[in-house]
Amino acid sequence: WNIECVASLNGNSSSLVLGTAEDGTDGFDVEYDQPSPPNPPSNFVSIYTYHIEWENPLGNNFNQDILNEIPLDDTMQIWEINLISDNGGSTDVVFNFSDNIPVVPVFIYQETDTRRNNREIIYKEQITNGESYTFDLEPNTNQIFYLAIGDITPPELAVTYPNGLEILQSGEEATFGWEATDG
């Protein structure tokens, strides 16, 4: 499955494909991951993932980033996305889902720029197929946001016994019961 992210500004556009493949990895996969072409000298908008750790001779920016396929019912796949333009203004990023995308939440979010351990989420919004999100850009200033897909909703736990009316004696054995539900 994949999600295409398309950024448009002043008549120019750039696209990024995020997704998974059964034989994909979290590292560079020559058959899946594609480096971004260089930006033109002026009047551009660019959306890409950045991977300096891949040490790719063609550069660190990628317009296709494919990860290993994993079950997403109790975890998430997360991509850090970079958005930049030499022009200021508002840009819409449209998110187009493939037909076989898992039925789990898809979110975009942005964090504060504080130290890694103290990051806070500025906003988080669930998105659906074909939906767009507007970003305000400063010229030549990289804007970072994240796309996450998966379900990390914690299970709901309800104690069924004791219900609060029982008297439990010290030193006596007691049985406790609970129900857990997970979407």
C-alpha cells in the first residue's frame, strides 16, 4: 500500500510516495526508495523524506520512501516529511491513499523544536483519502511534519470483580476478574 503526498504552490507541484512492501526494510532499498531530483534554482516547492543515515551517493532527500510491511493494529509506521519552497505563502498538501491501505487511523502531526526528550505535539489531525492540509511557508525555510499510520489506542480495561461492594479479608485468597477490549 502507499500514500502519495502532493504539495502545490504557485502552479508548481512536488510529490512524495510513502508506503510499505513485504520485502521492504527500514533502510535504503534500491528497488523501492527513490532519491529526489535537485530543486530548480527558483520558483519551486519540494516535499521529501530526509535520510542522511542511508549514505546514498545521489543525496539524502527521497521522493519515495518504502518501509517493511508490518501489522498496524497495535503499532504505527511514521515518516518525517520535509516541505520547502523558495516562495512564501500557503501550500496545500493532498494525501491520496492506494486502494489497499489498511483500515487504521492516518494522522499528520507537527512537534515543537525543543530537545528530543521534551518534544510536544503542536497539532495532530486525522486525515482521509483525498484530503488536503494547508501549510504556511516562509521562503527557503524547511517545515517538518510527520505522517503516522496505525492504531496505538490503548486497550480499555474494566475490573469485573470485585465491584467495590465486597469485603476482602487480609490473608485470604481472592480472585479478581477483568475485561479488556482493543479495537
